[in-house]
Amino acid sequence: MSFADPTDRAQPRGLGKLLALNWPLNLLIAAIAGVGFLMLYANAGGSYSPWAGPQMVRFGVGMVALIVIAMIPIRFWRLISPLAYLGALGLLVLVEIMGSVGMGAQRWIDLGPIQLQPSELMKITLVMALAAYYQWLDPEKVSRIFWVLLPLVLILLPTALVLKQPDLGTALLLVMGGGAVMFLAGVSLWYFGTALALGAGMIAAVLKSKGTEWQLLEDYQYRRIFTFLDPSVDPLGAGYHITQAKIAMGSGGLSGRGFMQGTQSRLNFLPEKHTDFIFTTLAEEFGFIGSVALLALYALVIVFCIASAISNRDRYGALLTGGIAVTFFLFFAVNMGMVMGLMPVVGVPLPLVSYGGSAMLVLLAAFGLVQSAHVHRPRNRD
């Protein structure tokens, strides 16, 4: 079966495909991952074990996967998008049946060498499915109520399963990522206004339900919300994480204390310093300048993805690239907002920097899709 579009000029082949990759984007991804390696090395006291070494191996495997995915025509990924979504949804159901429990949550499937977190996979397959749906749908029907219902179902089904794990942070990312694809597809702003109103009502219901028989969140999630509002209420308990994170970031000043000189991380005051709160290590050791430099790298990745999406005349490729770009933005925006006390602590890792197998590999696979859309974008005839 051929996936080439006969209406376009011949697509790059062989070495031409490799050269057609968006290499500046790959270099930016590698630079961000390099920051992660340094921070993991520092957090381990100057050792590649137990975090930096395995993370480097995962990154190497992920980059190979990225290039392989990029070499496959984007039409293939469009055709299998519904199956990819259903597969990720099935894995989420499997988590409910036989998932591994860690830190009070049932989110992983034990595959022996690795722990697979299907919710990470769902973040990308949801974008794929929605992009395929809107590529198929007549643009004139995008905002009609009947055709808005199916995307809502596609978003809410995995969101409900993720909330049961419980994983509020990932559930919010699924809703926002899916909503972003709908927005990019041209769904009327009236729907988003209605969604915001319903969201405000849901927040009120969540707060109202605390302590009742129909309580909507777990107790620890309520503690996170109230700690976000006032961390000083329990600085040694529920407010400990955010309090120590603020101390670390504040002590970094303009240029930081220096590599491996951060007292908060070295003396183990920072909780989850290799995963969710790794940004605080960077801020303490490299200060405001280092933090802004990392943010600039993230911003450049977004710029390259948006530029690729805008220039792509294939609707699926454009929506897929734009959706992944927004999802990537949400990852680091929520994490940074969380560790700076601007958002509740919801357990979202810093993309390509935090230690973790599933998040790293899935994100690199997602950028492989972005590259596939870039390499195989429609071209004018000569």
C-alpha cells in the first residue's frame, strides 16, 4: 500500500527524508534533555546513578524512535489514529483491572523492565484521534452541536478513567489538550465560553462536596488545593513541598549558587527533586538566568512547531503539530506554575527534564509525529 499523495510532487526518499527533518527542532529537544541530564547528575550528588544514566539511555532510544516515526508517511499515522486512541483507552481500562500501585495511585502497568503509564500515551493519541476526526469532517460542520459531541466523548472517556487512578493533573491536561485541538479546528468560541462556565460550576461543586458522602476528590487533592491558596497553614505538612521549592528558587538569585552547590537539593530538603520539582534544582543552582534560558528553549520548540503547523497545507498534519505543540506547552507551563506556587501541586513532570521513562519516550514519539508531518507535508509541483 502506498501512502504518497499522487496530487503532490514526489516526496523526499531515503537520505532525502533524513535531510528534510527539522534538525533545529531536534537540536532544541536534545539541548533541553541535556539540561535534564545535568540536573539529575547534580541531584544524585555527582553520579550517573540512579537517574542520569538510565535517562540518557531512554533519550537515546527515544531519539531513534523519533527518527523512525518521522520516516513513515504522515498518512499512515492518520489512518491508525483511531486504533492508537482505542489502544491507549484499552490500556487505561487495564490499569483499573491490574495496574501497579505507587505513591497511593494506580497508574502503571508492570512490563518487567519498564513501568508503562498509559495516561502519558493517551495525551498524544487523543490529539491524533481528534486531528484525524477534524481532517475527515467537513469544515462547515465543525461547530454544529451533533459534530461537537463525538470529540467531547473522546476527551471525557479517558479523563474519567484517569481521574479514577487518581491523577488530577493528567486529567486536566487531557481536557485542555483536547480542547486546544478543537479550538485549532475552528469550533465556535461559544462552546468554550460554556465550558468555562461549567468549569467554574464544577470547581464550586468540588469545594462544596468536601466532607460529604459525594466528595468528588481525594482528601490529599483537597489538601493540595488549600495548600496552594495558603502554604503557610501547614508548612511542615501539606505545605512543605511548595515552601521548600520557593526557598530553593529564591536562594538562587540572579545567577544561582553554582552547579552542584544548591543547599536545598544537596541536603535533601527538596521533595521529588528528580521528578516533579526538578525545576527548583535548576533555579537554585543556575538562578534566574538559567531558568529563563530553559524557558527560552521551550519557547523555541513551540515556535518551530507552530511555524511548521502554519506552513503545512495538510489539515491532519497541521492540527496534529499544533495539538502536540499546545500539549507540550501545557506540560512545562503547569509544572513551572506548580513549583512557583502559581498553581496547585498536581504531579506533572517537567518535559524532557524530569526523570521518567513513559513521559520521555512518549514525548519523543510525539515529536516524531511532528517531524513526519513536516517531512511529508504537501508540496507544490515543480
